[in-house]
Amino acid sequence: MTEKLKEFADLYLANDFNATEAAFATGRYRDKNTAKAAGSRLLKKKEVQDYIRQRTEERRVETGVIA
């Protein structure tokens, strides 16, 4: 996974699972409409989904939250 995709995924987790805000926060998109489309597109990538799933599981274990 590229560093750019990892950055988006980390920002997605940090922004309460908001793809638009995560894409916009990367600084690569100048307006929210473009960021919204990009966020949606990036979330469809399997490698991004897998990374988010992995990080979510790690957080669950770290905090002791049982789902």
C-alpha cells in the first residue's frame, strides 16, 4: 500500500470514519466535492479496506473493546 493511501486511511480513522474529511485533510483536494468523490473512490480499494480493518482490530485489542 502506498504512503498516500495509508495517510488517507489513517485520517479516515482519525476523522470518525468520514471519507470526505479524510481526503480533504490530505491536502490533495481543493474543494469538498472533489474530496467527497475521492474519498468514496479510495474506500473501494481492497488494500485500503484491509488496512482499515487491521487498524480497527488493533485499536479494539488495545482498548479491550469486545465487539
